[in-house]
Amino acid sequence: RSHDASSCTAEQPKRPAPPSSSLNTHHLSYKGAFPFFRLPSEVGRFSLDSERHYHGDSRKLRYYRPPPGVERGVSPGWDLMDGYEDRFVRRDENVKEGLLHILTWVKENQELLGESKSRPLDRDFVTWRGHLTKILCTPYENQEGWLLAVSLFKGTLYISERETEVARKKREEKTTMQDKLMYSGYKFESYLCAELRDGQPSPTEVVNTNEAFCSVLLARLSKHSFLVSGEVDCCDPQASNSNPPFCYVELKSSAKIRNQHQQRSFNRYKLLKWWCQSFLIGIPLIVAGFRDSEGKVAVLQNYRTSDIPHLIRKDQHSWDPAVCMNFCDAFLSFVKNLVTRDDPRVVYLFSWEPGRDVTYSVHTDPNYFILPAWYIEAMNQ
Ligand code: A3P
Ligand code: MG
Ligand code: MG
């Protein structure tokens, strides 16, 4: 019998091939047209207060209120270290919240999400935007691996990150320098954000990293529907489109770029992450503050999220947004094919290390569970 491709086409396999147990992550495998992506629409909001308590409202939403001049190139000179010693309250990073706040929002807003008893949440996936950002960046990431735990419950797949051993070590061994850098990112926000729509920023206040405003959105990537939530830095009261997420602004701080080499590295690593993070939830504007060697903001620069793919296209060894999205599409299909036991007491752990394929293992030890008993009970009613 001949085995060349042309003579095999008439012969259909009797059973579909078993799902593949690993997924290639090489960027060249995902080159191609940009997949279908529906603009995310906001379905809800919640806030976390200074003690990390959940509130089903927008109380922690802040407004983008740049002081006059700074957007026209006047150097702001803001000191990003101000308050580090005496006006800084850190969130306890040892507390692993998992999907807690999203699940709380879902529980309180079930009527918005579906009618069916067998599939009370009419979405294929539920996850944090930050987890999707990691997936999108995977084909270009060469430093940090990830672990994503997935459970299928009543027809919906929940994806929750688990900290890798490497990440835990890195966190526990964080240097003062790294801690200061993290602080400076939050401090930057305090110079640009006001609590009231017509208020002024108050940079003398305490920076408390427990506080957050989160948007909950519905989106679709090719055949995958999802409910995704992400933290939003602020809302621009003067945005041309005042509807969320189009009025939202992402704030970023970064070291001043001094040469071609730094520019390439900024385009290759930072703009990749910034684009993925904002694109996923439809945030159209990123305002970056570049700091000088003394940690002061030398200049502000606006990036329209939709311009970033054009800015990096001319670079050699650049990244391609279609690759990020095609990989995400493939990963979600991979998860859908493998995670077939509809049981919150079964956790599929997907793991990835740079240079390797994505693989998985199955766990029934409660230590791995991602859905708490109160949530399962609420969705079973
Ligand atoms: P910068 O990114 O401006 O440095 P976000 O930009 O996502 O709104 O996050 C706000 C700030 O939180 C960041 O500011 C950074 O300081 C800190 N941060 C966010 N993700 C981080 C991470 N993975 N590691 C360390 N710090 C992080
Ligand atoms: Mg933020
Ligand atoms: Mg930010």
C-alpha cells in the first residue's frame, strides 16, 4: 500500500486522534494572520480597599489628572522614592488570593451571566488578565516559566496561576533595590491620579498596594469566550470615548532610554508586555514616565496601544502581536481538549519552562484546588 499523502485522503481515521499531551511554544509555529478577537465589553467592576476587602463598586477608581504642562514635554521632576520609608503600606504577598475576587464578583452577579442550570456561567473560560498576559508573552519569553492550574466546573474552565518555586525564591530574596523599583511604579501613579473626577492628585498620601480597582469584561478570541478581570490604573475624564474600557488609561514607569541598545531592549521586552496587558482588556492608552538615574521622572510619553505593533515592526528580531494571539488561541484549545472531567475536585496543572513545550499533570489533592467550597455551593443552587 502506498503511504503518500494523495492516496490517504479517502481513508478517514475511525476515531479522532487523542489530544496531544504537549504544546509547542516556538514563536515561528504561530506566525500567520491575526485571529478573530472581539473588543472586550465591561460587565462589572469591583474595588479592593486599603485592607484588601472586596466591594462590588467603583470606589477605588481614580481619575487621570496630569498637572498642566507635563503632557507638552515639561519635565515633571517627580521623585519616585518620596515616601518609600514612611508612607508605604505593602500588600502581603504571602497571601495567595487565587481567583477569590473574581469568584466573589461572579457569585454576586450570576443573573448577568446566564440562565442555564447546567452551565450557570455562559463562558468557556474565567481568569485574570495577568494570567492571559503571561500566556500571550510565552512565545517570546526566555526567563520565567509559569504554572497554570485549571478546573472544569459546570461547563466553564477556570484558570488560576500557581507560583513557581523559582518565582517564590525570587520574591523571598527580593533586594531593597527591587523593592524600591516596585514602589516607584505605584508612586508614579500617585502623581497623576486623583480620587475625584475634578480633583487633583495628592502625592503626599500613603501608597497602599492593597488598594485596587478592577474591571470585569467579556471577550472572545476565535472560538473561545471568556470572562476576564484586570486591575485598571485610572480613567481619563477627557477621553474621546467615555465608555469603559475605552476611557481607561494604563500608567507605566520605566528607566530613561539612553542608546540604541536600550531602545531595542525596551521595544522587545517592555512594549511586548505593555501591549499584551492593555490590548487584552481594550485599554487604548498607556502613559509612560521615564525616570532618570536619580529616580525622578524626566519625561512623560503617551503610547496608543494600537500604535505599538507599528512602532516595533521595523525592528529586527522583534515580536509579532499575531503570534501572541495565535499562541493564546492554541493554548486555550489545548486546555479545552484535555480538561474534560467536569469536577472542581480535579485540577489540571499546566506547566511551562522557557525553551520547552507546555505539559500537564492531574491532581486531586485539596492543596491544588482553585474553586472554594462556598463558590461551588453558590453555583450549585
Ligand atoms: P511599573 O510597571 O510602572 O513599574 P501596573 O503597571 O501593572 O499597573 O502595576 C503597577 C506597578 O506594580 C508597576 O509599576 C510595578 O511597580 C508593580 N508591579 C507590577 N507587576 C509587577 C511584577 N510582576 N513584579 C514587580 N512589580 C510589579
Ligand atoms: Mg495597575
Ligand atoms: Mg500601571
